[in-house]
Amino acid sequence: MHRIWFLLSILLVFPFLLMGQERGRIRDFGIQPGILNPGKWNAITDVKGVKVGHKTLIGGDSIRTGVTVIVPHKGNLFQEKIPAAVCVGNGFGKALGFTQVEELGNLETPIVLTNTLSVFKAAEALVTYTLALPGNKGVRSVNPVAGETNDGWLNDIRGRYVQESDVLEALTVATSGPVEEGNVGAGTGTLCLGFKGGIGTSSRVLPGDKGGFTVGVLVQTNFGGILTIDGAPVGEELKNHYMAQQVNHKVDGSCMVVIATDAPLSARSLERLARRSFLALGRVGSFMSNGSGDYAIAFSTNPQCRITYEPEQRVKNRADLGNEFISPLFLAVVEATEEAIYNSLFQAEDMTGYKGRFMQALPLERTLEILDIFGR
């Protein structure tokens, strides 16, 4: 009888041992951050019309970089602009096109994320893409929006391997549905909180009595600090954090946060939404170091908020959610950003890159043990 119970115990435990060895999203391991429900894909693509595309560049022992694009809607974005806003947590970065978004309150190109020294090539590709769209023959000015983080620890960043064709390919393959995460696209060579970082995404859907709106977030994580997961001090327990004298822990880096929603929000309200996303960076352990470029850009895909390039009406009348009803969206963006960061860590894998440098992925089995100890 004792032997039978022993065998049964092994059979029950074995799947969890296997689970600890495999990568997955944080919810795959029974951890559900926050109180709101995610959308179908638990991704930024849960916001109707939004598409994401990647181009990953891995070559030899030095190329570890790529491109990630976020396309807000399937139409001609230059002709049908959408309300947008930016917020700067710490401005150590190269966020191209952000000042015009801040000034005019709209977005007229897809958003491209890449590495620091390739952000200019990415912007150039967006101009090429926009000018070539049907209906844009007479366009003489384009505001490309491109963001970056510095992947120069694992990637030979001075090689500037990202080409215009890579950005255009990412735009071509952009799709809705599930989004690939971890060591992919603009997250290929990034680091996060002492471990391998990457691309992560998540979403939240508000209950019907709170508007039923969706908020989706995509992050490019490349920042340092003291990793906290759902309130548990994982970085401290693993003895891998800023101040722990870890050779590979880079506190400087950056985080790009892209926020999409179908709620009818003005640029002013979107700026308020973007600002709240930085609360999530604090929850996961960032303190926005001197050399961390932390930026958030938010946009609304609501059809009633579209901004026509050549309007016929002098006075515009657009839908705009009242201030009294926006707080649930603030909660949604904090939760979605936090979980997107976790997903970037859980999905990332070990990587060896430039000059033989190695970055370990978050050790999931030990992390799950710590979360269990702290009741998570």
C-alpha cells in the first residue's frame, strides 16, 4: 500500500516538475496578477484592429536584435489618425516622433520598437511605408514614431544590423491574435531585472457596468532594479538584484510601454492613462535609474475618435469618456503593464551573445517555489 501511494505521489508531482523546466506565460503556472480579467489572447491584440509584427535578427555570436511593430488599425493611419499621448518616466532615450504626438494629440504611423542605434533607420522605414500607401501621393510630411532600448550587452549594437527592409517585413507580417513573447523582435537582446528580458504583452477587459472597454499593453523590457512578482521579493530571494553585486545585473537600460484601448479617450485622457503605467514598473521592482529611458505611449482605436487628415468640418465633435468614469481604465493599465513585464521574463530564454556574454533567463522552478512560499 505504501508503495502504491509513493507511485501515485510521483505521478501527481511529475507534471509540476516538468512545468518548472518549460517556459510559459505567468498564467500558465497558476499565477493571476490583479483582479480584472484578461481578454481572449491576454495581449494588446485584444483591442480590436491592433496588430503586432516581429522581425528577429540572430546571427553568428554578435547579432542579437530585432524589430517589433504595433499597427493600430487596418486602414491608412495617416489619413485616419487616432488620438494618442505620450508620457516620460525618465527621459534617457531616443523616442522619435513623441514631441509631435504630445503637441497635436494624434498618431499617424504605426509604432516601431528596436535598439538604440537602429531607431533612426526604423523611423526612416516608417516614412517609406507611409508615403507608399494608396492615397498618400501628395503627402509632404510624416511623423514616424519609433522607440528603443539599448541591447548592446548581448548585441553588437554598433554594427547597426537592422535595415529598412526588416521594419517593412515586420509591418507586412503583423497580425492580430496571439503575440510571440520573450526573445523576439525588439526584445531579442534585452535584459530585465537581472535576467533575460524581452517582449511581453497582456490585456484587461472591464466589466460591463464599468464600460466593458479593453486595455492592451505591450512592453519591451530592458531595465534593472529588484525583481518583485505579485508582491513576492523574488530578486532578493534569488540574490540577483541591484546592490547584490551581481556581475550581469545592469540597472540602466529602459522600458518602452505601448498602450492600446478601445475606450473613447481624448489625448488628454490618454496621457493620464499612459502616466499610470509607470506604477506597474514600481510594482515589479524598477526605480527608474539615471540611465533608464522609460516611455509610455497610449492610443485609442475607438472609431468615434478618428481624426481625418483633411477634415471638411471646422468644428469637430468626438466621443470622449468623462473623467468620472476613467478610474477603472487606470486600474486596467497598471495590471496589464505589470503582467506584460512578467510575461517578458517568463517567456524569455537563456542567451549567449556579443563577446561570449551570457544572460540567464528567470529560473522558473526556483521562482515558483519562492512564490509558493510567499503565498502567491
